[in-house]
Amino acid sequence: MVQAQATATKELPVIKKGDAGGSVRLLQNILISQGYLNTDLRTGNFLDYTENAVRSFQKDFSLTSDGIVGAKTWDVLGNVLWS
């Protein structure tokens, strides 16, 4: 069985502090599953705590630690989630 992986550039938007919605909630769920974010902080709003979790994740995976979730960060998040 082949598992589909979302391609960040086509299916997932660039998200950053101040954004809200389903993509932010997806991001938060992934960060929670990887231990970067507390479950109490799953709000669907990209606030300081989500930005800090993203920066930590990016740093740990040798990405540019800018707190912005673009194609490269989505790709690594997907790879970590599916591995």
C-alpha cells in the first residue's frame, strides 16, 4: 500500500503567526504528535506558542528557523509524521 504525502507547494499553504484555520490546526496536531506543542494549545490559531514550537522543530531539523511554515517545513513535517 502506498501512502499519499501532501506536497506543500500544491496542497498546503504557507502559514505564519496571525493565521488561523484548518491548516494551522493540522500543523498543531503534527507538532503535538512530535512533542513540540502541548495538547492544551491546539486552538487553530497561529500564536506565539505555535511559532515557538515551529522554530524549535525547524532548528532540530536544520531548517531556517523563521517560524514560517512553507514548503520545506511542510515536507519535513510530513516525512517525520509518516516515518
